[in-house]
Amino acid sequence: MKKSPWLFLVFIASFAPQIIADTLEQNVLKQLAERLPRLPVDSISKTPLPGIYEITFGTRVIYVDQNVRYLLNGELLDLQTGESATKERTKNLKAAKLRRLDEKSMIIYGDPDAEHTVTIFTDIECGYCRKLHQEMADYLEQDIRIRYLAYPRAGLTSSAARIAESVWCSDNPNQAMTTAKQGGQPEPKTCDDNPIAAHYQLGQQFGISGTPALVFDNGEILPGYVPAKQLKQVLQQQQY
């Protein structure tokens, strides 16, 4: 039996909107690569605004028009709901990066089956980082698992970075961390696979400016020291 050409046209038409959308996105990416060749684009997607596209790279979000003449580096606000689509997207990007991290590069306190996990960017010489570490037993009592990432605020050539390397390269990193947080000097050590630089770069991508910086599993960041009981309350209120 001969197939009707109309059926073929209906079949093609059903895919036409997606084909057009894909073509537009590819055109935006092509023009973006020509005008901003050093921009490491991770993804492109439509926004609720006609003709405006979201571009992500790392944990950053920007917006361009379909002709790539205009670029917006700012927040996209929904005035009806009062929510920031940009903040939510950025938070999700950070959460995704957290999920991809190898825990072998972290120094961890607490049970893997703990009710909550908090990832903390820490500086060995930071006063409030030391205060938080001194209260580690309180966090563990609240069933909060702590994962440390190194973030020497003065940079990778600072004394804090050198001590952090000794801690992470130690045969017993947890004990070396406690020694350092108490103001002691862990045994100087170096190792080829120390993660200090990678942690520091990640912290910069996350926009970390001070320590301790507490990062929740949903990508939200809470700056500064928070007592264990108060942190537990915050975690229980989180929307995942």
C-alpha cells in the first residue's frame, strides 16, 4: 500500500519546532565562539524571555540574545514570584560540582550514614575555622558529617597553603588537621597528589571570599561559623 505524503509531512512537522530550536542554539553557540573565543561554554538553554538564552560555564550564568549582540551578566528575576532564576541555576551548578567531587581528596569527620553532610572550605590559620574544629564533637553529636576542602585565603604561596599541604599529605590527615587547628605544626610533608590547588580553584569558582564557608548538598553556601545546634536547625529547613 502506498504511503500518503501527508503522513510524512505530519511526521516531519511534529519534529520541526525542536529542529528549529536546535538550529538556533547552534547558531548562538557559533556566534558566541566567534565573539568570545575564550569563554568555556558548558551549556546553552532557553529562558522564559523570548529570544534570550542562558549560557553556563563553571558555576557562572550569563545571558545573550539570539543574535549574540547583547550579553547580560546579572540576575534574571521573576517579578511574579520574587525568585531569582539566576541564583537557583547557580546553586544547582554548584550542587552538581559537589556531587562530582572525589571524597578521597577531602578530610572527613563523621559517619557516612549521617543525617546531614556539610562541605566546608577551611583555612588552617582562620580563627573561626579553628573554633568550628574545636567543636567537632558537637557537630558529630548532631549527626552532621563534616567534609573539609582547603581554601588558604592568602593564596597558594601562603603559609596556610603550605601547612594545608602538610596536613593533606600526612599519613594521618585527620590528626594532622587537629594539630594544625590547635596552633601546632604538623610534620612538613609534600605529595604529588595533594588537592590544595584544586580545592582553592573550586572555592574561587564558588565565589568563596572568607572562611569557614559551609556548602550544603543543594549548593547553597552559608558563610561563617555556625554553632552545631543552629546548623542542625538550618539543615532541617533546607529544601532539596
